[in-house]
Amino acid sequence: MRRLVARAAAGDAGEATAPAANSSDCAQGWSPSPWRLIDLCAVWDAGVSLPSAVWNRASYGVGRRRLNEAEKLSSVREAQLERLAAARPRGPGSREPGPRPTMAGQPPPWLRAAFLLWLLGLGRAIEIPMDLSQPPTITRQSVKDHIVDPRDNILIECEAKGNPAPSFHWTRNSRFFNIAKDPRVSMRRRSGTLVIDFRSGGRPEEYEGEYQCFARNKFGTALSNRIRLQVSKSPLWPKENLDPVVVQEGAPLTLQCNPPPGLPSPVIFWMSSSMEPITQDKRVSQGHNGDLYFSNVMLQDMQTDYSCNARFHFTHTIQQKNPFTLKVLTNHPYNDSSLRNPPDMYSARGVAERTPSFMYPQGTASSQMVLRGMDLLLECIASGVPTPDIAWYKKGGDLPSDKAKFENFNKALRITNVSEEDSGEYFCLASNKMGSIRHTISVRVKAAPYWLDEPKNLILAPGEDGRLVCRANGNPKPTVQWMVNGEPLQSAPPNPNREVAGDTIIFRDTQISSRAVYQCNTSNEHGYLLANAFVSVLDVPPRMLSPRNQLIRVILYNRTRLDCPFFGSPIPTLRWFKNGQGSNLDGGNYHVYENGSLEIKMIRKEDQGIYTCVATNILGKAENQVRLEVKDPTRIYRMPEDQVVKRGTTVQLECRVKHDPSLKLSVSWLKDDEPLHIGNRMKKEDDSLTIFGVAERDQGSYTCLASTELDRDVAKAQLTVLGRPDRPRDLELTDLAERSVRLTWIPGDDNNSPITDYVVQFEEDQFQPGVWHDHSKFPGSVNSAILQLSPYVNYQFRVIAVNEVGSSHPSLPSERYRTSGAPPESNPTDVKGEGTRKNNMEITWTPMNATSAFGPNLRYIVKWRRRETRETWNNVTVWGSRYVVGQTPVYVPYEIRVQAENDFGKGPEPDTVIGYSGEDYPRAAPTDVKIRVLNSTAIGLQWNRVYSDTVQGHLREYRAYYWRESSLLKNLWVSQKRQQASFPGDRGTRGVVSRLFPYSNYKLEMVVVNGRGDGPRSETKEFTTPEGVPSAPRRFRVRQPNLETINLEWDHPEHPNGIMTGYTLKYVAFNGTKLGKQIVENFSPNQTKFTVQRADPVSRYRFTLGARTQVGLGEAVTEESPAPPNEAYTNNQADIATQGWFIGLMCAIALLVLILLIVCFIKRSRGGKYPVREKKDVPLGPEDPKEEDGSFDYSDEDNKPLQGSQTSLDGTIKQQESDDSLVDYGEGGEGQFNEDGSFIGQYTVKKDKEETEGNESSEATSPVNAIYSLA
């Protein structure tokens, strides 16, 4: 058994569910288990390819969300995956944790880098929703150095967004590029992307140059980078004749490649002229410049030639240089054994040993410049005998272990992502037993401009101040140039509200006219950076941009992110709260990013709950809620084991999984890393895979993949299947008779499993040539048998051997043997008569096979006549398996007979079958249709049955078509989509149509339906549904502006279902399980706000709101006020003495002590002396299940007094009865669904279970919402 730990989170390890949304968003990091890989879904969306198909399905759930940054990581990621593939465990029965990162306790470098990109993305500026006016923004553009394939059309990308949509134009080499004048150049529709088409000719080189895109609308102009377009070049290798290279054995040698200059530079590798790769080691290796270096030449090196090859990227071609031929001079005869013994190789060859010397670079010192962020490659190649070893050092410090790696047999040192601290002096030390030498390389780190503070879009409200900051660093220090709408700032019209201070533009008292796009260009000799940032002046209250009330599910101990995208101007402040608690979430295990996302660094059980984000500015506030559920991870605790089985037996591979019970578990299987097709021989259960009758093709590796919506686990086992018998051979037919023959064969090898059976098969060449059928089965102890045959069949036989393992391959076929003919002894089966049109009847049957034909020219005599008419039989002879009788009356019964016949005679007399001719559309509609309104959502129908002769077929059903014509409420749009209700034709003439909309005008028609279709429609009936009860009020909101009042707001119901008469609000104070007196308020139908005064700061309130019509109170919606800040603190500081388990434990201890004291007292009273025995460790009580994660959850909310609660005369607090039971509401009828699937329901008047004490004033007591007071 092999264990692969590839646990990944599906859908970013979290699954979000929201109304009218399909959202999935979470992020996961590293679990406390050191080697269990967990997803980081915030970094990647799609999958990273794992080393095999199994790992593909157990993907890390990562994908590209920011392509430009992620592409830089692709090579690092591919190398890491190769290492992961090489590190997969191989031992049978092991439970090893699978691939491990290269550094203990740390994730792989590519994953950590991707995580940093994710963190950078979380800090991006808030974007303006596209439905608001805004200047253009460049969203996509080609890279600065754009190299294209000369064989393809040229594509220069430029995409931008804005409102209104921007227009585009281009410059080429800083001059306006008139696209209309060049027929080869076009611009994509609604885009600025240039397409240069060469299908009609032209040279791509003519279009090389520097391009820049301008995206403009009435609010400003945004610029792309200056895109340098170059055409890829792959020049041919110059022809040259190379003389043999003569070298003394033991001397150093350099074979120069000098590849032709290409764009981009080609990949160099060395091979022989016969395309065999050159073996490289620390003695012979290729340098970074492409040359092949020999630290010392040996006689064996002239056994091949050496050819330099260049592979060009775009053309995918390989050019080969003429090969070098070596001629090695030696003073010692050839000795093959010396070449196989490296320590004695040089002395055996008579090669003089010498101290190292550098072949590259030359001398003892050199210098190298590298740009920040690039890779630094230092190389030292030395000659010497024996071959020197290379070691690397940095003067005054250690090599950066996290970025440094050795390549090319330690001859090269690569430092990735160079920074300024990597500058300094490095030296390589080449040494062998004869001595050592070192070379010093002085490294200078320069830098193209990089951002310290990139300008971000500035969104201001009128009259606000703001600033654009453009700070960049580099070496040398870059210069900063400001532009506005693509023009230098100096030439722009003066703006008294704008002040330029070096790398900062300050805006004061901005107005609508200040909107523009500013460009910051910072450059030095190594490159430039161009950033667009617009200034937009808006006056917008906060709004939430994501679906409301999302559900996020995440695996325990993972990292996750709760998104709360928002917008407003002035920029709102955002705060997060949990479970209605009044403390802002930020710090510790929580971190709030600028874009509104709340990161929880490691999910614990106690993190489960409802999270509320509140965005506030001077114009208002907006909120959204996210419910977080923490789930247990999926684990395979009983894995499939390696098994060796016989073919044909049953094998069971166990895969028992522990998972979170609230998640849907899916267990699938792979075979040889491909999805396993569960055929008839296999049975897949939740905890096992059973293979019945194992065959040789079942052998292989089986992988159990247990997954939920959030994560998965994988385990693998190997199944080995034993062999099966060899095929029988030398088949012979003897004892030939009219209806029998003897078949003899020689058994094949049974492969150590006795043959139990022989299966004889036959094939005939008339009806199904080439198709083999089982004839008979014989014990494995025989090799000869008498076969019973059918008349007029040209037989050919073969034999299959069977043992406990399985069946052999079929033997080679025998010679053929034909039996004589006879009349049929049976007739065709499955005879049917059915109409396909209104005036025909199709007679069909199952044709007879070769062994029942009994003779040549098998045919069928078809007879039919109308039933109970005593008319003569019609008959026809048919050679197929169907016959169509035409010109029949509509839907009448027929008697049918089908008899077989061949050239030897007819078969037995056939049975009679009843069939029917075709149906026609019904001719009559239901009459006297009566409608009785049952309630606001249902009607009763009654109609007269149609005469049977008008149905013209089989009466299937009566069908009512009805549609909503209008609503009795003015200005309410309704859908007039037709709906239908069906009533079986044999179940009476009454029916009920339900799920209607109350207070609406309807129309209805009825038809008769048979197998052909609908008949004519009845007279259109109109009816009106009475008033019903309303649906629940929408968007019931509880707001708390201060500690004394609670503001309630709501919207009118989506479905009034009648004339609204008002609203009823019931609210009650509660503290834990203690309830106060319920208060009832009634409001007018136009009132949608109410303010409640609360009397104490401890109690919470539960509000229930419903709308009323004249029929009664409709569906109610309930909201609770959040817990005050001090209540959350009190709950967490509950006294341990109030816990039930603690009280029980103390009582048990007290009882035990009392018993011990009584025993001691009795013994002392007897005066005896007793030895003291050791006390056993007895557990005093079960462990609290909440101790698994090292925490306890104490609560005293049931013991708190209800402050300010109202009591009855006997001093007890009255508990409010539930107002939420649907049983109390109505008629017991089925619920109603709107056409969009929403539930409306049917309700009657619900009687209040409590008598209210008059109409309370709107100044009633109410709880405090700590969230809004703090937000």
C-alpha cells in the first residue's frame, strides 16, 4: 500500500452559498501537521498540475488570479513539481507523508511567493463600480518587450475600462499611428488591441518599433506602457569546416559554440552527430556561454564527436553546428580497466597531476553587474588533474541559504531575486590534492525603477483634499515626470486646486472639474515605470458589492478570507464584527485588508459564527453578513492494502473515511491514475470497492480519492492478479450425424490452477457471421463431447478453458459442418400492432435466429383482421421484421398472427395478438366547465365527460390551461405565462388547481388529451382569486445608533396578495432562556420605520414583524438585537462552578472522601493496625469533549437574571410562545410557489396566543446593537 498525502481544498477550501450567487472564496495555508499540503486558494484559482493524474485530481486548488506576477513563478513552480514527483513514496504498506518541501517546516518557495502576491493583491485600492462615471483604466496590455513570431499575425494588446466606454488611438515611435491608412492594420471592436495581418503579404520587420496606446473618454486619457515590438530571429549557423582538435591527454580543452545571435537567445546543448547526448560531470560540462569545457581530456573522450545545438523558441527548430572531432595524444597504451577505476585513472594512464587553474573566468578577479530582482549567476570552471572541486563563499558573510543554489556540479552559483544586500565580493575556490586557487568576483547590484509608493486611483468627494504619491527607487536614482491625460503637466491648463511637490500632487477642495487621469513616469538608465492613476470626484453613500448573507465553509486549521467588497465616496471606513459582538475584529488571529477582506490566519472551532462588515461614511452606512462554518478535515483512516488474488475471485479494497458529517462525502476510485469505470463486475460502496470475477485487466494500482466540497484525501494500493489457462488446441470433428457431432480438443496448460470447465462456442455464417454464441459447457476433466445441433446451420466451433483464476483465450476455430434442413418448430415472439399514423397499423416482431430458422429463405406469413367482425383474414409474406397495414379506421382493434416459414415448410399455428390502429386528435372539448374558488390560492374544477367516440384514441387525461391575466392591485406587473394542470381520464370529472396567486384575475381553458395530442379547447372561463395574507416584509433591519434606542426599518412585502391594512410588530426582551412580557405594536400600511427605547443595557430583544391584509396576518420575519459588549465579556468569564460537569465531579469526590473517612473511623474503632496501600489512579469523570483543542467553553447565560423583565403576579417570568409555527397559519393546504420558484404559502388569520395590553407607544424599551454604535 502506498500512501499519498495530497489533501486539497475544492473551491478554495471554502464554499460560499448566497442567494442568487455562486460564490466560493477562502484561502488556506499550512496546517499544524508539518508535511500536509493545504491549499492557498486566495493565490491561485485553477489547478496546478501535480506529478500524476491522481495528484491532478487532488489539486492544490490554485490558479492564476494575477497573470503578470504569476508568470514569473512558472519556472520555479515547474521545478518544484518535478521535485515533488521524485519524492513520492514507493515502499509497500508505508504510511509516509508524501512529498516534502525542500526546507523543514516551510512551504515550497513558489507557494510562499504566490502567497505574497495574494497579500499584495489584498491591499489594492477600492475600485469604482462600473455603473458609475469614471475615467479610463488600462486593464490589459502587451509586455514592454514584445517579441513576435514572424510567421504569425502581430497582436499588440490594449484593453481598457471606463464609463463611458473609452476610445483608443496609438502612437508609433512617438508619432500618431494612422491605422486607417494601412490596410494590414486593424483594431478590434470595443478594444484597442492592434491586429497586423500578413496573410496578403508584407514583411513583419517593417512594423518593428515602439508603440503606445491611448484610452480616452470625456473624463481623461490613460496610457499604456511603451511597447517595443521586435520580430523573432533565428539565423542559420554559418557554414564552416572544422579540423580535428588535437590535444594531449590530461590537458584542458574548450570547445567553443559561438551560436548565431537569435531573438530571443537560443537554448544551447551538446550532442554527438548521431544525436546522442554528451554525458556531463564535474570533469566535462557546458558553461553558461554554451561552450563545452574539459577540465582534463582523457583518451575515452575521442570515442565520440561533439556538436553544438541551438534550439530557437518561436520556430521550434534546432540548428546543429558541424561536429568537433577529438584526437587525443597519449604516451601510455590503452588500458580499459583504468578507465573504470577513477581513483587510479590518471596514474594508470600516466597523466601528470597538476594544480588547478581557471578556464573561466580568466585571472584571479573579475566584476559583474546584476539588476535587482533578477537572478545572479556566478560561474567558475577550473582545469587540473585530478579534476578540481569547486566551493563558493561570500566575503564578510554567509551565502543567502533561501535564495542560493548550486548548479553544473557546483561550478555555478545562482542567487535568485537579487536585492541590494546581495552585493559584495564572492569567491570560488578550486582545489584538488595538488593545491587550490581562488577567483574573486565583485558583484554590483543596480536597479531599474521599482515602486516604493505606486500612485493609486484617487476617489474624492466634492470639497475633499487628497494627494497622488509617486515614489520609486532604483540605482541610479530614477527621475519622476508627471503627466495629465497623456500630456506633460507643465503644458496642462492651470488648476488652482492642484499643487505639485516633487513626487506628490496635492489636491485641495476638489470639484467635479478636477477629474482627470494622471501619469507618473519614473525612469533611469536601466528602465522605466509608467503608472496611471485617475482622480474621480464622486458623492456616493456606501454600498456593498457582494451578495448578501453568504455562507463560507472552511476546513479546520486552514487560513481563510472573508470578502466584503464595498464602495462609497468619501471612502467609507470598514469594520468587522462577530456574532453581533461590539468589538471590532482586527489583530491577533484576524487581519483586515484595505479592500475590506477579513483574513483569519488559522481557523479554529470557536471561529465559527456570523461575521458582519459595516461600511460607513458621512452619507450613510451599509452592511453585509457572512456566516462561517468550520468543518473537520477529511481523512482516510483505513486504507486499501496491496493484494495478490486469483483471477475470477472477489477482491475488496477498503477505504474507510472520517469526514465532517455536514459535508457530502464523495469517494471515487482511480486505476493506474485514470478514472475507474465501475462496470458490472464492480461494486462501489462508501467504504470499499469490490471487484467480482477479477480479470487480468484488473491488475494495477488503485487509488481511493475521498473528497468533500472542501477537501480531499488520497490512498493507493497495488492489486496483482494471477494467470489463467492457456487456450485449447487441435480441435477435431468426428461422428458426424444429422443432428449431432463429436468435438475433440487438446487441453492447454492450466497454469497451476486445475481447469474446471470447458465452454464450447459456435458461429454460423448465414444470419450473424463472425458472432460467437455459447453452445454448451463440459467438465474440465473431459476433452471430447457430443454436441446437439439444429437443422440447416453451417457450424464452426471453438473451445474456452476455465479454471478458478479465469477463462483462457478462445481456441482456433474448427472446420465447418452443415446440418440438413427442416420446417421451423417455432414462430417469432414479441408480436405487436400499433398505429404510427391515424390511418395505419404497424405490425412488428422479434426475428428468429439462425438456430431456429431450420432452413433457407426464412420468411413470415402475417395475418390480420378487425376484431369481432368475423371478416376474412388478410395475409402477406414478409422477409423482414415489420409490416404496415394502411387505410385503417381510427383506433380500432385488430387480431394479428405471425407464422414462420422456410423452403422446407411452415411452422406451427401461431397465437393471436390484439393490436390497435393509429389515433387521431380528439374531436370534442370538455363541456359545462364549472369553477369554484376554494381559497386564495386554489380552485375546484368540474366538467362533463366527453363521449368515447370523440376521443379517437386512448383517453390519457383532461388538461386545464390557465394563466394570470392581471392583479387586482393597480400598477402591479404580472407574468401571463401559461401553466397547466393534468387530471387522469379514468379518475372522474373533478380536480383542483392550486398554487395560484391571491387577489388576481385568471383565465382557464380545458382540453382532452390522447396519444396523438390535445383536442379543441373549451370555452374560456374567467375567475378571480380572493385576497390572501401577504408574504414577509423584505429587508427587516435592526439598527442601533446609540445605547438608548433601536431603529427598525423594513420594506413592503414582495407579494402583498391583497390590500395591505398594516403591520404587526411583536417584540420581547430576553436574557438567556428568561423571557420578558411580549409587546405588540400595530402600524399603518405606509409606515416602514419604528424606534424602540430600551430600559436596560443587558437584555436583548427579539423582534417579529408581519404584514396584514383584511384576511389576516401574513408570514413573519424575526430578527434579534446583537449582544451588548458586556454580555459577551460576561459569557467568556463564566464561573467554572456553574458548569454541570464540574458540580458532578465535585460531588463524586466529596462522596469518595466521605466513604474513606467512614472506613478509617471503623478500623480505628477496632484498634487494628493496617498497612497503607497505594492509591490507584481512577478517573473521576469523563473528559469534556471540548478539551480536544485545548479550550473550554463556559456559559452562564442560563443563570443570569433578566434585568428589566416584566413578571406575573406570582413572580414568574412569562415565556413567549413561538410565533413561527406554520401549523398555526392556515388551511393545511400545500404551499404555493411563484413562477420563479419562491415560496409564497397560504395563510389564514392567525389568532394571537397572548393578549396584548393595549397599544404600546413607539417609545417601548429595546436592546442596543453594539455593532452600529461602534461602526
